[in-house]
Amino acid sequence: MKPTPSAIVTGSSRGIGRAIATQLAANGFGVTVNYVRNADAAQEVVDEIKANGGQAIAVQGNVAEPTDRQRLVDKTVEHFESIDVLVNNAGITSVGRKDLLEATSEGWDEVFNTNLKGPFFLSQLVANQMLDNGRTSDSQRRYIINITSISAYAVSLNRADYCIAKAGMQMMTWLFADRLADNNIGVFEICPGVIASDMTAPVKAKYDALIEDGLTPIRRWGQSSDVAAAVTSIVNGAFPFSTGERFNVDGGFHIRRL
């Protein structure tokens, strides 16, 4: 009997991560719902997935911590036998949103450990598990997908650490894509734009006005479901001759206009 394909989605107790987790479950993946502090929120996602006929488990873990990364992998393999998809979604914003001339080493380390170092070494763990599992030789492609941000190339002077960490994820995507291509593992970057979430709620009025004034060619807020749709398209095999690609889910923000 063919085992259920499985996916780890980091930071999936809310927002974009939750939408990705529920969409993957609806597409037949067993999902590891990862959270750091809010166990109740993670369990709510698991319950929703199971109520809709899917499979899911909740696993606590901070991707910035080596032991937590290992537990996340071990619990997933223990429950689902293998890992077929890793979505590096967990991330934090710049601590204190300090001007770059006032940024601190401590804040920089916290952002980089969560937003870049953690995803890198979690990807390393998952890639090695995929190779050790021996299933990369069959026709079923595996995937690592990095959720970045338009902040990878759009300057925010009060979030230098966040911008640089997200920019680094593009190179991380290319590196893993090149290294793992021969092993039937595709690596992609999804770059969301202005997405409606609890993180953007405090600046809703600002972006309502900017979007109305034409910040993006598609004049609406992005939704978590827009990002989830891009993830599911990739893992469902829509791009068999692609790897290392960036998919912009940003309403056209990346288009330079005069």
C-alpha cells in the first residue's frame, strides 16, 4: 500500500501557514502543523483538517533551535513514515523595527536565526531524510518550498535584518535546487506581497490607501489562500521542468512601472 505523502509546514497555526496546511491536506497530504507557543491554535488546525477527512499532527518547535528542528523531522517521520514536502513558512518581523543606524546585534541574531539559519538547517535535515529514505529514486518528486517576501528586494529602512534575511533565502533556494536536482527534489521560492493577516492588521489603513492608489496592478489585498494555491500547484507537479524558481504572489508589485 502506497503511504500517504506528507508535508511539514512551519509556522502553520495561523495566517499563511495555516492556509497552506489546510490546502495541502485537502490535496491528500498528511500535514505536520508546526507551532512555537500556541498549542490550542495548532490543534484547531489539526481538528479542521481531520474534520474534512485529512490527516494531521501538531508538533511544537522553534525552527531557530537545533533540537526543535530535529524533533519536527523525527515526529513527522514517526507518524507519516517519510517527508515529501517541506514548506519553510515560519518567520518573525524585525525586532522593534529599528532604523538601520540603530539596529542591534541581538535583534539581528533573533531574526536571522528564525528567518534564514533555521530554514537552512531544517532544509538540510529534511533533504538528508529524503535521501536516506530511498524514495527519491521513484517517479514521485519531492519539494522544499521557501516562503519569502517582497521585502527581499523592496527596501524598508526600519527592517534591515528582515529584508536581508529574506533576500538570503533566494540564494538558499538556488543552492538547494542545484544540489538536489539529481535526486528528484524540486526547490522553489514563493514571494508574497501585501497579504491580509494578523501581522499586517496594524497597518491596514496605510495599505488600503496605497492599494487604492495603485501600489499593485491588481488592486486588492493578497489573501493567505493565494499563497497556498501557489504551493499546491507546485507540489501537485505543475512545473516538472522547473527548479530554483521564484513565484511572485504579489498582485504584480514586482513589475517596474513608469
